[in-house]
Amino acid sequence: MKNGKSTDNQGLRVIIGAILREKGGISVEQVNELVRPFFIFDHKKSYEAELKRKVHRLMSSFKDDKGVRICFSDESGQYVNVDATKDLQAVTRVKRQLLRKFDGTKKSLKKVKHREKILMEGQMSLSDLNNRN
């Protein structure tokens, strides 16, 4: 955001949050248009971010003969080949990081399933009402 000020970010969060509450969603393009006036492109940061993504994609492409990923970054910023390392602490760090991601994903999935159930129950109720008429 503009000069990295959190006030711009907070203002955008308020605006986008209101849209999300009112409409239940927002397109990627709409968010882009809201953020665009406050975005100052930083070539060096962009280059570093793209380099980091490229390295991550490269390192995550290492897989075993069953197609399961073998190389993970750990909490300390090291890449670990979990099939070859003899460092128990490195494996533990990778496990901790994967569990944190898994836990976050599990919580998000639970929220989505809950909402899906509410919406499905609502649809069944509407169809039941329509069938009665």
C-alpha cells in the first residue's frame, strides 16, 4: 500500500469487509480496482517475491517415485529432503510447519462445510415449500 502505511490497508479492509458482509463475495478484479490507487510498484520487492515463488515451485517439484513431494522448507528457512535427511530436528521442524498449515486448512474446511450445510438445508426447505404448492 502507499508507502507501506497500515492506514491505507485498514481503510481497504473496512471497505472490502463491508462488501463481503453485504454481498457475500467480491471478484478478484473488484479487489484489484479498489487496491490499485494505493499500490506503489516496487521493482526490487517484486523481483524478490517472484524469485521466491520460482524457488518454491522448483523445490516443491522434487517428488518420489509415487509422486509424493520429498522436499520441504522448514521453519528455519532450510530445504529438507525428508527421504534423505538424517537430522531428526529438521524433520520435526518440517512436521510442525505442515501441521500448522494442515490445522489452518482443516479449520477453513470445517467453516466451509458448515456454511454448505446451512445453504443446503435452506435449499431443501425452499424446495419442500415449492412441492407443497
